[in-house]
Amino acid sequence: MPDTVSTGLRRTSPLARYWQGADAARMSAGAVSVEELPFQGVIRLQRREATSAFMNSVADILGAEAPVDPNTCAGESPACLWAAPNEWLLVTAPDKDRALAIALQQRLDEALPGETVAVALLSDARAVLKISGAAARDLLAKGCSLDLDPGQFSYGKCAATLLEQVPVTLYPMANESAYCLMVDRSYAAFIWDWLAHAMREFGEAAKSPDGVSS
Amino acid sequence: MAKPDHRLPQGGRINRDKPLSFSYDGAVYQGYEGDTLASALLANGKRLLGRSFKYHRPRGALSAGVEECNALVRLESGGYVEPNARATLVPLYQGLSAKSQNCWPSVDWDIQAINGLAARFLPVGFYNKTFMWPSWRFWEGFVRRAAGLGEAPEAADAQEYHKRHAHCDVLVIGAGPAGLMAALQAAGSGARVILADEQEEMGGSLLWEQDEIAGIAAAEWVRSALGELAAQNNVTLLKRCTATGYYDHNLIVMAERVSDFLGPKAPVDVPRQRLWKVRAAQVVLATGAIERPLVFPNNDRPGVMLAAAVRQYLNRYAVAVGQRVVVACNNDSAYRTALDLQAAGVEVVAVVDVRADSQGSWVNQAKSAGIRILNNHAVTNTKGRKGVTAARVAPYSGETPGVARWLDCDLVAMSGGWNPVVHLYSQSGGDLDYVEADGVFVPQGRDYIQTAGSVNGRWLLAECLREGAGAGVKAAQTAGFEAAAPAPENASADTLKQGPTLPVWKLVDESSDKQWIDFQHDVTLSDVELAARENFISVEHFKRFTTTGMSVDQGKTSNINGLATLAQVLGKAIPQVGATKFRPPYTPVAMGALAGPDLGPFYRPKREMPCHDWHAAQQGDFDDAGYWQRPSCYPLAGETRQQAIKREALMVRRGVGLFEGSPLGKIEVRGKDAAEFLNRIYMNNVPSLKQGHIRYALALNDAGAITDDGVFTKLGEDHYLLSPSSAAAERFVGSLEEWHQTAWPHYEVIISPVTTQWATLTLAGPKARQVLQKLDADIDFSKAAFPHMAFRSGALEGVPARISRVSFTGELSYEVNVPASYAEALWRRLLQAGEPEGIAAYGLEALIILRLEKGYLHIGADTDGNTIPDDIGWGAPARKKAVDYIGRRSLDLPVYCQGRRLQLVGFKLLGGRGEQCIEVGAHSIESADTASGMRSTGFVTSSCFSPHLNQPVAIGRIEDGRNRQGEVVALYYDRKTCRAEITAPVFYDPEGERLHA
């Protein structure tokens, strides 16, 4: 598998119908905005047992330790999310995914001969959205039953949960009132449409002299 | 415009600078901002506000709040209709339009009031007993028209409803004195607090009782308390928000009326209502109490009202409902009504008290104020056709001297004591205690709920404030916060004393059918007695037989009177009869609020395939396949669906077609035990498969039934790719994990689903190879290098590709898998490359025809939960496999080895029916002429007209089918029979030459 893809074929986002020319999908209403982070790299790393040899090798490659506490994440690029026992998701910048996946598989196979490690590219299977602004939490709370209060769900935490019946991975982003939302590519347009509908009440048009939207 | 004649010149919480006009039954009236529809109508002298459910008795507002059972109206029109709105809860807005319900031609002249004359013939159970012949169905239409409440709206709701999840440490329900104190204390601890209250304004009774707290007027104290709460960012204040359901683990559902107070003019982007789902560590119920009516003949006339409601209309809305008032009571609180009325200049004719005396503060104040008090007396009847004109007053007990007399009045303010609002507490599973002295049920107490104030039977303000503060502290502490003990509020009410209440359940000894217990459902004292005579002595049976407490108001005023009366009739103590269990919702919730935004496009999630936008641009139909949106066919201009399907099917047989099969499952299984693990999962042999090859496989459940079919590919040493069917893609991952984790955890195996990472574009047809060979690829597509059931990976147009030579159509076919983001570009490239070959897209419908011509199974359609491999011709490999696998041992069960099992066959229709095919679900029978001949011996499971063979083809399962090929059977469907020949279940290319082309 080559490190990069060299093709004349254009990549298409699952939200392509909402793009403006070359600009990825984005929308906002009042104090909340949603933008697509197109073609983010997503890698799933699985091991049967997280031995210290394995954890050390992963730390060597990533430059940071993979989190072992459930529902926590570490690092920035790549961000490393605890996804399940002995399972992590790595989120990278676009086009950094293949090289990292190859490096992980090769170096872990070398370091742990005879043991099974699975590295799967999921970059094309996921859409990644950034939801930000003062009303971001209010917007998510319309379809997500998790307690999103910063006291409970702050930077460094992550969760696999449901947003309007759709499985998503959600984590707060660093130093902003922003959340990163990962959803299966096939549900991306449904979630986008749902968010667009749900966020209308935060917009200017919803403000009335009676201040009902407050 | 009618001039308001019951409005006091000053006072109240209405905004006299903002007059509002509104209409009721077509007439225009005026009210003020801060009014409810009921207060504004009463201010205009309009007291007849409804007709009763069964007898169409004239009714006026009984209450000023949530317990209202009479003043139900229909609001607005078209998409804004709300039936059964309680006028006491409808905030007035400019242009509000309301209509009376359950009356014709008008609320003033209702023709069905004639039912009232026949009341003695229409007791409870009347319907069940009378309308038995010819059947209840026959009568139902007439009865439904005669009895009833509002009519359901006809137009779609024009407004939106949203939902919202929330979490907090302390949820306080009710913002009266106890709730406000609880919220203040809990908030001070730093706990996250939500305070919810159902009214337009927070404050509860403090908004209208003449109380003082800490030296200031109660309403002022409310304002400063709310200011203090609003300033803290750990506090959420939700007014107009009714907690309607209390579910397990402190999940509380609340309905917030976000913009109802603006009516149809609310901004479109603002929801009308919002359903909150709150998860709270601790809950404080400060839900207060509702006043109890007294039961006496003709206690339902307009002008008989709860005493506290009279006080509330007076003090909150500046409306004097009557000018000459008789107060009837059994407790001290009603004396406040007499005092407040007198202070407002309204004549208090008398306070009629069943008790001998009381030394309570308000009673003493009334005595000093010179109010006439008739102790040991009760109101025993009223007069007045559409409103009270006189009340009959008689000695309550035999020892009292005196005679019955009529007192002229236009309003009877009654108080039979107070019922704590224990509904939410009861919903939570909590049990109730009966307090004999007050005749009330109160919460017993649970560790995750605090209750405070009059819900606990505390009737004095000082007690409520103290208890509220204590509950707030305890809730915060239990939720893990440090909360200081509260400083006692200096309530002026602290010096107040109250005399004991005398619970009474009926005021006259005679039985009559005019003593209302449930006003809304027209249940009277005599109905309760009848129920008891007919042995409905369990309180739950009694409720359902009489329908007490089953209407819009859910018995808020009637439940206790009903069960207490039942207890009296049965000669039992009230706790022995007990209370019915309360269930959600506490008050009616709009269906729209429950549905929320989950309608239309958001009814359920949709999944789109990577080339969705291309498919959508073809104007084709999408089928729901699970959550997936899949194109059924692609009609060209001027083409019908049927023509398109036929064209697409023939195109694949003769040339080449392109199909998107992206939902096809893709699961990678890796590890040194992968082959052994999969050998147990599949019925088919796994280890013998060579790298780069593909094998068809069946998966069984542990009962031996086939659950899925698909293929698996050996990608590399210890590395497999499984392709379960699209419908099973996610279920199969779960099944693999379950077996791995529970049965064979020692296997070194990792399961990694990658279904949506890879788009699947299928090229099928004799010219498929020619098209593929035009693309830039490092893969040799020649027949020799890339045979049927082989797998190759490489680069196609520079994109990583996994290509499987498998076929679900019977033609030469390549499933081309590429990362999903390249799919649409590759799709277009393939169509372009195939143009000379006449390529076009084909949809699910054509695929179904193609696979059926070939006799390929659709598990779940052609099989069911009772189908084993032998039934579909896989018996020998299933039995021969040396290694145990899931379902193997069940295949030896007698039921699977004996008798004439249903086996897969084909059906060839005899006798021309044109292009009409055999109906799916048709049963094979001996003969339709005799009952025994009608026994089913099998059925058709899939059927279509084959455009390629130009004949109908079908497959199905029939008893002993494999041995009966060539036999002709009758197929019966919907009273018609056709004849068909049993064949092998394959109609096209039985040798498989085209597959291997």
C-alpha cells in the first residue's frame, strides 16, 4: 500500500451537496456554527491485549501514550481516542493517515512478532464535524443524552454515543467551546440536515421582542 | 366590545397599560397582559364556559389553575388548533381566538342539555348495559357524538416542537414558597440546579396570597429570590414548564410551553413547545396542593368555585367573580377568601362552616371583621339555571338547632380541604400515608426524592419555607455538595395559627344524582353508590367503571372525594380502600411535543451510499432498505418503472451494467486463529481456501437455521475479509464478537468492520471485463489471471482497489471496492469507459430479477427461521464437515431429519398469464374443492416475470420438493388457483458457463 494516493479521480465528501465551490460545508445560526472538517484521517488500532510492550511501541510511534482510561483521549495531531477495551481511534490531518497506518502496522508487527495487531483505515468511513460557539452544547443536547457540562465532559474526554439515534463519537476540542463529532459517512447528510433544523432556534430570525429564544 | 364589569379598579398582577382584545365564540372582549383566558372572561362577566361531558350541564370555571375540569375551550383554527385547552392555563395574547366545546348550537343554548333531564337513566355503566343489541359498534357513533370533549384538529400542526436533554444535581419542581427556598439553598452549595414551574410566572401561591416574608410583601420576596437565582450560572429557571412524568433513575420528562403565550404569531423558528428529559441526581418535589370541592346537590353550577380560586382571581387578576358570596368550608383557609373579598368591597353573605368552631388566626380575623359565620352548617343545594342565584344552608349535624334556608348569592366559594399534589411522587413508585386529621394522602419519603411544603400536608407559609430550605440543603448534600443549614426566613406568617380541618365527604344524607364528584366526566355521588352496589370495590376497578379521574384533568379535584365516598359506602376506612396509582402524564401533553422534530425527514435516520448524489440526480426512486436509501431503478425520459426495470435486467444479460452495492458488509478478521475461528462461524470449510480466493458460505444460528449467506475472502496469511449480506452487515459483527467473547475467548482474533470505508461498485454482464480493462490498473483482468471467485487488490486509476470476481446476477461480474470518497469519481469514470458497450446503471429491482432467474437465494425472504442447509440443497456439505461449527449439533435433531420438509424448488407457470407472475405467498394445495385438499404443502417465496426468458419464474419451498420435480401443483392465492410445474430452482444458465466467462 503506497503512502499516498496519486490519482486523477477527485475525492467527494458525503456533504458535497453543501459545499460552496472548494469550501467545505459550513453553517451557523447565532451563537453556534457547524463546519465540516473534510477528509480527516481516521485510523482504528486494535490489539487483543494491551501489553506494556505494545503500549510502549505505540507511544514511540505516536509520540504520546495511548490513553487507557475509558472515554478519554490524548494528543492533538494525531488525537488518540480510547474507543473500547484495547481499541483506539487516531484522528489525523488529511493525507497523513496512510503513512501513519502503514508505519503502525509495520513497526508493531516488527516489535511484536507473532502477535496480532489490526490497523484499519476508516478515513473514508467517517465524516468529521466541528460544532462551536456558545450554543454548541445546547445544540448537541437536543439530540444527545450525555451530560455535556464542562465539569463532566471536558477536553481530554471522549464518548461513543447517539445523536438523534445515530451512533457518533464526540469529544471536546482544545481551548475552545467546540466539539468534534465523528459520524459514519452514510449518516453524515442526515445528521447535517438534522443539525441545520435543530440550530434554527439559535439564529437571529428566532429572536423576537419577547425574547422567547433566550 | 363588552365592558369589563367584574374587574376591580386597581390591584392584581395584570398590566393595565397593555390591553389585549380576544374573541370567545365570535364575540370580542378585552383583557390585559397577565390575564388568563379564564380571568379575562370572568372579568367580562362571562361565567358559562363549558358543557359537561355526558349531561351537557352548564358549567363555569371551578378553579384558577391546572385542576380545571369545566372551562375547556378550543383555541385558534387551522394549523394552530388546540382542543381541550383549560382556559385557566391559557395566557391571554392579542388576537386570541377561542371557542366553546361539546355544545350545539352554542354554550348558552345547548340542545343536548336534554340529556340532563334523563340523567337518572344514564348512570355509570349505562353504555355497557344498554347498547348491547345489536352491538356496541352499532351505537358507538351515536354515543361518541353525544358525549365527549374537544374534537381532534383536522389540519397538520403549523408549529414545531423540539426536544432537549438536561442533567443537574438538584431538580426542583414547583416554584412556590417551598420550591424557591429549596432552589436557593441548593444553588448556594454550587450544585447544578434546575427549577421548573408550570405557571406563566414563578412564585406559586406567593403571587396572590396576602403574605409577607422577611418583612416584605410575598410577591416582592419572590422577585428578589428569582433575581438571586437568575444571577447564578449554575441555575436554570424554567417557567411554563410542567413536569409530567417521573421515570426510573430520576428521569423526569417536562413539557415547556416555549411560545404558546404568543399564539400563532410566535416566530417560526421558535418551537411552540419543548420536551425536556432531565436526569437529576436529586429531586425536590414542591408541587403544592389542590383545593378539594365539597360534595352537595347542584355543586356544579356556574358560580360554584373553589375558595382559593376566588381569592386568586381577586388578588392576582383583580377580578371579583361574584358580588355576593357565600363561603362554604370545613377548614380555616377559606376564611382568607372571605377576608380578602370583604377588603376588596365584595359582600360576604356568610361563611358556612361544618365545624363547631375554630380558633385559627384567619377565623378570628373574620370574627373581628364582623363577617357572618354559620358554624355547624353546610351548603346543601344551589339554585340558578346558568349561574348560582341562591345557596341552601342547613344545619350539618342533627344536634344543631336551626332550619334550612336559602341565602341569595351569585357565588359559592367552597373549600373541602386540600389534596397534596402527590402525582409525581406516586409515579416514582413512592407509597403514600393517609393523614386522618386532614383527610389527605402524603408521601412516605424515598431516598432520592425530597418533598417539601404542602405536598407534605404543610398548610402554613412558615412551615413551607422551612421545609423547602431543609429539602434544598438535604438534596444538595445527598448529591455530594456542601450546603450550610439554612437561616430561618422571618415569615410574618410564623405567628399564624390554624384550627383543625374536619374532613367531610358528603354534606346531605340523601342520595342524589346531582351531587358531582367528577365534574368533567359527570360522575355523581349516586354513581359511586351504584358502583359499590355492583361490587366494584377495588379502587382501580371503581375508577375504570365510573371513569372517575380519567378525563383531561385526571381527577385532580375528584379522586380523593371519589375514593373517600366509596370507602364510606363500603363502610371501610379510607386507607383500606387506598388511592389509585398515578401514572404519567401529570397533565395532558401535546402529541406534537412527544413527537418533537422526529417527523418527516427526521422520522428515522437515513443512510446514503457514496454515489447518492449521482443516483438522486437521475430522478430515480429510492427504496428504504433498512436505513439505507437504495435506488430501485433509473427510468429514462418517457419510460415507466416497469420498462426501466426490464431494460436494466436485459442490459446486464446482454451487455454490461453498473450497480452500487456499497452497503454490502465488509469485516476484516485477523489473527493466527482466524481460520479456525471462522471455520466454527461458517458451515463451509474455511482453512482449505487459498489466498486470493473467495468462497460462498452459510452462517447458521445455534438452532441450525440459516441466518445469512455471503462470501469470505482470504486476503493474506491469517487475514480474511467477510462479506455478509447488506442487511446483516452490522448484526454479523455483533454475532462474531459475541461468539468470540463468550465461546472462544482464547482465539487470537481481531474483528474489524470496515463496511463504509469501501464503496462497492459492481460491473456485471458479458462485457464487464472490456470496460474494466479500459481503466488504468495494475491488475490483470484476463480470464486466466483473474478467474471466477478470485480476489485481487491493486490500484485502479491510481486509487487503492479491492476487486472480487463474484456474481449475484449469474453474469461475469466484478465487485470493485475503493475508498468511499473516490467512489463517485470512479462511478463516472466507469460509465464513461463503458459508453461504447452501452453501459448504464441498474437498480435493486433489476438485481432481484437477475438473481431470481439464477435461483440465488435471498436469506430471510426465501428462507425463514426454520430453514436448515439441507432444505436449500446444502445438506451433504453441512453433515460432512469434520469440524464442529455453530448450529451443527442441531442439524441432527429429529425434527430436521424426519418427515417431508419444505425444500427449495422452482415453479414454472403453466397456461399463459402474459407478464403477470405468480403471487408471492401463493400456497401449493391438492385442490380448492375440499377442505382437506386445501392443506398447504408449500408456498412461493420469490417471483417475477423474467424479461430474458420471457416467462414468469418463481421459487419457493414445498414438501419433499427435490423428489417432486416435474410434478404439477395447484398454487392458490386469494381465491384463485393456477397450475405450475415444480422445477429445479434455477432458470438460467444452470451450468454456470456465463459466470466463468
